[in-house]
Amino acid sequence: MRSIVGKSEALVFGVSTWVVLTCNAGFWRTLAAGGPDGTQLSWPHLLSFLSVAIGLTSLVLMVVAVGRATRPILALSLCVAAAAGYFTNHFGILFDKKMIVNVFETNTAEAFELVSWRLLATTLILGVLPSAIVFMARLPKRRLGTATAQRALALLVAIAMVAGSIYFDQKQIFSTARNHRELAHMIAPLDVILASYAFMGDKLARPPEFESLALDATVAPPADESDRPNVHVLIVGETARAASFALTGYSRDTTPNLARHALYTVRELTTCGTATAQSLPCMFSNQTVDIFDPERARYQDNLLDIAARAGYDVHWIDNGNNCKGVCARVDSVDLASSGRQPLCEDEHCYDGVLLSELRRLLPTIRRNTLIVLHQLGSHGPAYFRRYPKAFRHFVPDCQSDDLAACTSDEIRNSYDNTILYTDYVVSQAIDALMAERDRLNTSLLYVSDHGESLGEHNLYLHGMPRQFAPDEQTHVPLVAWFSQQARLGQGLTPACGTRREPASHDNLFHTEMGLLQIRSAVYQPSLDLFAPCRPATQARPASRSPHAVG
């Protein structure tokens, strides 16, 4: 092959073979598991997949590794494949365009939590050391015509590897691909390269014109004709899954403080996505999950903009998790770097810092106000950093950033402690609102952006493409609380309690519009979770083409 395609092309094939065989254990484990009926793939079928994987990887690398850039790009590909393969193999993380968005939007503190000695060792052995061999390879200078001809022949060989394997084993390949659609996102570095290309394509595209929504937004007069300001607190939870919330049926008592309040709860709510970069903009957009476009949402009014237009003071208070552009046009503050002791250490703050800011802000309120508290919540893998020592209720808990160093029970205990602390934070926020009930109509809604895998189906953390993601990553809790004055002000009937019908993040935009009592043509009562709790006379106009709940 070397004499036919040249040393550069031989090097590409060698690197492709190395990364496919050594950096893609998750890919091969999925293939080895067989189909849904447990049928195991034979060696000839596995060799067909090997040929396809090497051929596809070689095709992509030969397109990008050209001329003097050949060795640097191959070395970078080796390191990327080693690191990406580590996360896919150990945590079940798949690299698509949305995951690349997460990578670019992850802050420094979160990134360092993902670094472990196992990751470094894997990258060194499978990436850095082979890269040294790549740089030692002598690639002779070639005339342009010779280089072009040899590269063209190499491309034909790679195409033949893919096409030939599919032709002779198409039944098994297509069947397996249908049963395991996630395989397309499991071949490193092919997955990262293609996803990065799609991501950069979006970034380089001409941004659309900004779209203003709800220009007709106004606040409806309260049902009790009170002159008290409406104060609504929306707590956006982070990585809290419904499967670990006692209020939604979990066997452990992870929500003892919230249990003492009269709450409205949703037992089954699904998310827009499985990562903050996708879910958060979707939650505040009037787009439903089936049509949601992150780039369009970035250049479109969201719930916060509409609330401000209707006359609300809007405050976004963050604990270092970034608002992903949602708060770009309203008052916002990030408390993660505030250094407030004893709640902050280095770049990490416990979510109690949000309570301190809420208590400071409430006495100053004189008009309708929306306050968003964005938690750090249960973000992994360093669950133990999310709660103070006083909340180490479930023990032994994992006290390491490296989940591989902990048992399944320790990981679950640590995660459950984060939910226990979230229960405390949300309950304390309710208590702070109750203290202002004599002069404010106060209400609160808590909902998480996405869930988390804790080893179920051999998956950890979050970020799986939504179409493949398990319930643990897509089912989240939602609870709401109203002061007596807020109930009267909104005309809510006291019969509202637990909702057992399925709901989704599609409901949040319109539910919040209803709770803020904002009148607008964009409001859809059919998607407002509290519309059934209001008398018919309180209903507000719906849009002409409502979407079904996703």
C-alpha cells in the first residue's frame, strides 16, 4: 500500500487503524453486545465494521491532513481520539454538535473537574506517545502532481474499504446501524471532527435579523385588585433528575424540607435536551422542542425579554453555570467569583449564595419583579463539591472528581446529597418569600434543566443526544409554591396539586407567562400548566396555531 499511495497516505491509514482499534472501546463494546434480541455479531461481521470504521476515518483525515499540516493534524487527531474515546468508554458520552457546544461553553472550573489521572494516562499512552512516532516519521517532499495522484489513489482505497464492506455485508451493517443509531457518534476522532465542522458552520453562518416577540405584552390586573407588586422567583435547577426526587416517587427522603410546604408538583416532565447549552435556551423560548433551533433562539426575544417589555424588573442571579445567552438583555450577576465566605471556595460556591442574594434583593422591591436563580445544583462529576459537610446525610459518599475511583453506591449517595441540599435551598427561598407576604404577592417555581445518569445502562453524567438518552437524563422535577396573596391575585383555585399527566419544557414558557399574568397573543393556555386552575374568565388569548406538548 505504501508504494501505491505514498508515505503520507500510509501514515494516515496507520493512524486511522490505531485510533479505531485502541481509542474506541465503547464502540466495540456496543457492537459486541449485539442486537436487541441478544444476537452476537460474528467475527466476519465485526471485521466488516472494522473496515468501515478505518475507511471512514481515513477518508476524513486525508481531507484535512494535507501537506505540511499532515503530521500536526494527525498528532492532534490522536490526542483528541484518546480523550474523546475515554469519555465515551467510561461515561457513555457521545460527541455530536450539541456536545461540541457544551465543550466550548464549559467554564474552567467544570473543565478541571473532568480531568483525572485516568484521562491523562489514557491520553498520554494512546495519544501523545503515538504522536511522537508520527513526528519522527520522515515524509519525503513530492511534486504536486505526484502528491495529488497518490492522495487520490488513497482516497479510492478508503472508499473501497467502506463501499466494499457495505456491499458484501449490507444486511448486517444496516440492521445493526438501525438498532444502534448511537454508533454514528462513537468513532473517535471522526465524531469530534464532523461535529466540530457542523458547529463551526453554524458559527460562521450569517446571523439572522433579531426577532422581537410579544410587542403587545401587558400585565393583567390582579383578580383581587391588590396594589401589591407581583414577585415571582424561578429557580432553574441543574442536573436534578426526577428519579432521585422524593416528591416524584423516589424511595429515599431527599426532599424533607419541601414536603412541609403546600406545593404543586409535576410527576413526569421531560426536557428539551440533556445538557444546559441546549435545554436552557429552549426552556425560555416559545419554540417547542420539535422545532427548537438554538441559533434562532439566540436572535429572538425570550421569556425574560417579554417580561421586561411588560414592565417587570428582571434579575438573573447565577452561581457560575452561565445563562447561555438567555440573560443577555436583562440585569444579571454571577456570584461564583464573589468569594463570599463561607459559601465560596476557589471558583466554587454552594447554592446557598443564591439565597443570600435573594434575601438582599427582596426588601428593595417596589414593583413587579421576576427573579431567576440559576443553580450549580447537582452538576457532576464532582458531586461532593455541591453540598456543605452538614448535608453529608447519605454515606459513604464519593469524595473524588474521578467517578471511576468510587463505587456505585458512593456515587449515588453523593448525588442524593446534592438533591438534599437543593431541597434546602428551594425551601429556604420559599421561607424568604413568605417573610414578605404582607407587602408582596410572592410565588416560586423550581424546574431542572436536565437529568443525570448514575451508572444505569453503563452511562454516567449527561449530554447523550436526546433521541438516545435514557429517562434518567430527560425526566426532571417541577414544583411550584404560591403565597395566599398570590393565589388570590391570580385567581388560582386551591384544588391544584399533583399533576400526573405528562408535561415537558414546552410548557414552561407559557406557564411562566400565566404566572406573571402577561397578556399577549404568543401566550397559549393549552401549554400553561396552571390554566386549569384558573376560572374561565381568567383565560388569556391563545395564539392561532398552538403546538402540542412535546
